[in-house]
Amino acid sequence: MLTQLEEMSGQACWYAIHTRSNFEQRVAGELGSRGFESYFPAYEEIHQWKDRKKKVAVPLFPGYVFVRFADSPGLRLRVLHTAGVARILGNGGMIEAVPDEEIGAVQGLLNSKVPCHAHPFLREGVRVRVKRGALKDLEGTLVRFKNRARLVISVALIAQSVAAEVDIRDVEPVGSSRRVAA
């Protein structure tokens, strides 16, 4: 958690952290021990070896962890000096915040326990909101794959997405999106 002084210095935002290969879980733990709120989106898979099976946390976005802090030179340096952190993502030498809605949508999808998997990032498509079911009120992009409808939730800054199958009857267009073809 951020101290009162840190919160007073600016608005706390989510930032995407690029990590060393296979360091996501360690970076999230280390950031947490340094007092930062971190989020390591992962799903469980059962991996099998010759002698055993084990549940393993698989990163939803390999190489990335999210951290929430009020941007200041001191806090930025503390994040960057965390073992396994490569950089904080941004453009033109400036770090860039990840919208709370994108982090909330990913958390909502993973918390719903609906089977999901990584999906290629999409820039185009119909923006939809789920009307009912376990994913109710989540917004994302509707795509079709093998005659099935999928809700794709994207985190633009890291150009990564996650998808879950939805019933086409359970979604509605958001705002001025193109009509959804049933």
C-alpha cells in the first residue's frame, strides 16, 4: 500500500512493467514486499512430468506485471531497482499509465473462473458489453473463431489480449460501435 505522503504527491495509477524472462511472479512478490500494489495476471494449468503432476501459475501476459503507484522520481526509481524489472512501459521517454478499466476487466475475467487464454491483440472490431452470466458488465471486443463468439479484453500499452468464449445472445454493442451480426 502507498503511504499518505506518496498518495498526496499525485494520483496512483497502474503501470506496465516489462520483466526479465520468467521473472513475473518474483517481480510481483518483490514489489509487494516493497509496499507497492502489484498485479500478476495468471491462470492455472496442470503440467505433467514423468513422475508427477503439478498446478502451475502461467502468466497471462508473459514478461509483464502491473504496479500501482503515484508517479514520482523516487517511486519510479524504487520500481526500476527491483530485481527482475527491465523497464516501465511508455512512449517518447515518458512512462504511460494503463487505464483502470483495462486492469479491472482482466481481473474480472480471471476472477470469473471462465476458461480463458491469451489472444492476439486486436485494434479493430466491435466493442461489446456482456449483459448476463459470469462475465456480466465486462466490456471488450467481439471476435469470431471457429463459428464461436469470443470476448477479447486488451491491454493496449503492452499489446496483449485475453479471450473467453461468450454466447452471442449475451452481448450488446457499446456506444457507437458497428452492429453485431448474429
